[in-house]
Amino acid sequence: MMARPVLRRAGLVVHIAASVGWLGAVTASLALAGLALTVDDPTTANAVYLILEPLGWTVLVPFGGASLITGVTQSLITTWGLLRHYWVVFKLVLNVFAVTVLLLYMRTLDTLADAARAAAGGESLTGAASPLVHAAGAVVLLLVALALSVYKPRGLTPAGGRRRASAAA
């Protein structure tokens, strides 16, 4: 099913906005996680974990979900299709993987925030490298998805090849 060009472009704008927002929020999380690992002040380190939790729930999760939903929608209303080209399938797999890991990882951010709230007398959670590792991995993953969107490597899936052959016949 092909949508009108105006609707396709509007959907593309929403998808790009969600994806760029997600990348920006992940990059901010990376910077904050780096700060928590390198700062000498326990209060600042604990504050980072208190910030990462709501950042995750109010920005990362919504942008990740919006990117996934709008990406699937875009593939279904354009000639690219959801399962016709390997690069689209690979982006779908990356996005589903990233959103799944993010949702599972939110438990860890909740736990770190709870520990930061409970920290008393200058106790610090410094040294928790997990947020830095996860944010760095997410940045790499999202940049790979971005590169796939720009370069669109050739290659039809078997379903895409069958569809192209039937359209030519």
C-alpha cells in the first residue's frame, strides 16, 4: 500500500525526529554516565544516577518506541517494504534489539537511582560503569542504523526478490 506523498513525508519527518531525539538523549546519557565515573564528588555522582532514571523513562523509552513504530509504519507505506530489503530488515532487528535492551535496562537505572537516594553521608555509587557501557553501545547501534538509512546497501531479501519477479511478469 502506497500512501500519498504528503503523508509519507510527514511520517518520515516524525520518524527522523524520533530517531534523532533518541540519539541525542542517548548521547546525553553517555555524557552523564562518563561524568559519574570520573567525578570525585560523591554527591555529583549520585545525582547523575538520579537524573538518568527519569531521562530513561521520559525521553529514551518514548523516543525509542516512537522510532520503532514510525519506522515500521514508514516501511509499510513505502516501496521499501518491511521485509523486501536487507538493510530495512537489519534496521528493524537493530531497533527491536535496542528497545528491548533499553526496557530491560531500565530496571538497572531504577536500582541505581534507588541506591543513590539511599546513599547517606557521602556514600557514592562511583564506579558503576554499566550506564556508560550501555549508552556507548546504544550510540554505536543508532549510528549504524543511521548509516544504513543514508547508504541503503543493495540486496533484496528472498521475499523482495519474489515480489520484484512477480511485478516484472
